[in-house]
Amino acid sequence: MTMTSRPKLTLPDQRKKLLLHSCCAPCSGEVMEAMLASDIDFSIYFYNPNIHPDREYEIRKDENIRFAEKHGIEFIDADYDRDNWFERVRGLEQEPERGIRCTVCFDMRFERTALYAHEHGFDAITSSLGISRWKDMDQINRSGVRAASRYPELIYWTYNWRKGGGSARMLEISKREHFYQQEYCGCVYSLRDTNRWRQSRGRDRIRIGVKFYGKEEIENSPLPPSVNTND
């Protein structure tokens, strides 16, 4: 399916205004273009206190802002309350990817998204998180539905963004836009576990800020001290 033949989408239950929780530009690029092509009224909500370290957080956010501004989409930059996130996942440091820690993380991010939607006139929320094949879509949808159910006027849109060529277009857009290519989910524990996996296979540790879709790695990019200590 080509970029010009994407399906026409409509919000469920005759909803009118959507708040899109965005985790990063590569994941949200296809979601944003799909909704623009369908004339859906939406804004982007960037709330990801899990992302570590600061430099990784800023790169991912800036890439998302760049793409939103290109298309004239409202971008809502929420707080980076990292301490609150660490408190929420305390005791779950050794949980595997897609485990309980991820559920707690999704719950936290979607609860804040739902609250903002409730306070600012949105009647639906969804997230770009589910387009990634590394994520458990059912796990994400359960957290989203749970968060939206706190408010009677709000629903969580469980649309499968991977289907109909969505995953392929996500990669296509990322290469076209030269988005930053993150190499781990985002939190300090996923960075730790990814680095352990890479080192067990003789690969170098992740270097922050060097990989972009469709470009050569940026050489001599300094690695933040916080990354050096996560083994």
C-alpha cells in the first residue's frame, strides 16, 4: 500500500477531538499522517517521564516537535517528572520488557494523558506506542482503556496502527524525515538490559544521539556520564 492509498479513518462513537499520546517521532509519524489524511482533529501530548537519560529525552522530544511543526499540529509538552516515574516503578527494576513495570509505566503516562484530555475538551485519546512491533498492543490498550474509563465522556481508541501497511509506512516516513533512530525502549532499565544483551554478543554499548534513519552515524558523539554507569 502506498502513502497515497492509506485507508480513510474515523474516530469511533462519533467522537470529535482526539489527544494523541506520542512516545517519539518514528512511532507517531505514521499515526499523525494517517489522521491528517483522514481530517481528524487531534493534538499531540508528549508525556514520557520514563525516557533516560536527559539527552535521549530531549532528542526524542525535539524530533517530535519538528515533525509536528512541519504539519501545523498542536504539540503539548508535559512535565518531565522523572522522580515520580521512578517512585511508581520502585521494586520492579528487574522486571522484563513487556512485564509489570511496563504496565505501570503505561498506566502512569495514560492517566496523565486522560486527565489533560478531560480538562481540555478532548473526547478521545490514543497512543502511538502500539505501532511498534516490540510492544504488546493488548497491554497498551488495556492501560489506555483503564485510564480513559476514569472520565465518562472519554474513550481510548484501540485502533491497530500496524495494520494496512502502517508498520511499513512508519519506516518509510522515518527514512524520509531522517528521524533519530533510538535503539532501546526508553527507560534506564531497558537501556541496561539492551546493553547487556549487546555486550553478550560482542556488540558495542548504545551510543546516544548517533543514529538517524537514512544517515551515517554521527562520529565522536560524546556519551553522557549517566549512560556510562548503566551496565
